[in-house]
Amino acid sequence: MADKKIETVLVVIAMEAEAAPFVEHLKLTKDEPSLLNTPLPGISYSGTHGSTKVVAVCNGKDAIYGVDSVGTVSAALTTYAAIQAVKPDLVINAGTCGGFKAKGGAIGDVYLSSAFKNHDRRIPLPGFEAFGTYAVESPACPKLVAAAGLKVGVVSTGNSLDCTPTDAEVMKENDASVKEMEGAAIAQVAKMFGIPIIGIKSVTDIVDGDRPTGEEFMENLGAAAKALQDKLPKVIDFVAGKTAACL
């Protein structure tokens, strides 16, 4: 589908707080009922930006624990249901992330994915190691990078907010520029459907810094969400009517 013009964009965002400024800025309307199948708790918002149809989906709140359904399982389920409902030409995984000072990352930086990889699916069996990492390439987008003022790097995904020494070692092997909790799962589903995917990730915390991750994340979540509000419309403006191969 890399040669198909982009007319419908699906934006997958894990947390409602990450999505809210973007949804409000584009004046997207909450779908009632959600476009996602029950019993999924996901929320969908629909609208247009210029000539482009835009649907944003969030994983919603977990019915038992009452918190945002973060992580790869919820992300994969939401993405699968949303792609079936929306049939997008491009998937954008937007959200917050941890950056690395060793890679030049700083709070507030916004990255475009070059690829998605897992860092906590370690399967040391013949033939399974590559499956565990499950690298999915994003289309090269040099014109988009220049137009939107983005950094570029590998998005590395795991189901924990903290970082163990083993995680850190695998992320280094992954050449990760950002760490987060959903992207590789979303990318695997998009690849299954043959739909190009890019990630737009705003840095809330520094993985190899000296502050507790949770504390730094909560402190910078609002600012990171506003950075997404600024960058995402520019990205959608740029991709509209183009093919993924021309970005």
C-alpha cells in the first residue's frame, strides 16, 4: 500500500491524556458508540483535517482497575479493531516516550520512527530471536522530517515503565532512540494488514538519566501531549494526498 494516496489516517494513542490536546485542536468528535468492537474499552474520535479523514483511537480505561489500558496487549487489540473499522491508508502511532541522553535526546523532543522493535520479548531459541524482536520498518520520510522539524530514531517497546539492566542492554542492541510501551505491537498489526506505519513520539523522561522515570513522566506528560498537538497536524498536512513512498 506504499503507492496508495493517503486519504484516511488512523492515529493510535494509548492514553486519553496524551490524545486530549490533539483531539481538541483538530475538533474531532467522539464517536458514540465507539468504532471499536465491544467488549474493547477503546474510544474513537472522528473528523477531518483539510481533505484528510482522521480517526484517533485510545485504548480506554481497564474495566477492572480503572486506569488507562497501556501496554502491548491493549494496543494490539485496539489497532486490530480500528484498522478493520476505518481501513486507513496510513497508521500513526502517537504518544509519549523515554529518550536517551546518550543518543542526544532531551525532554520535549519529538521523534519520527525509523523502525519499531521489541526489547522484552527475549526468546533464545533457534529461529525465535528475530520473531521476538519483530522489527518493523517505517517508510523513510526525509521530506516530512524537514517539514515538521522531527528527530528520527528506532522506537523500542516493552511492557514496563522502568528499565532493567537487561532491557537497557537489548535497547542498545536495538539502536533505540526512544523507549515506550505500545509501538512495536501496533506496528506488527499494521504490517499484518500491509498498511504503512509511522511513530510520532514526544519525550517525557530520560531513560539513562538520574531521575525516577515515573516522577519525570508525570511531571512532563502535559507538555509532551501539547508537543504532539503541535506536531501531529503538521504531519497530517504533509502526508495528505501523498503516497508513503513520497514522504
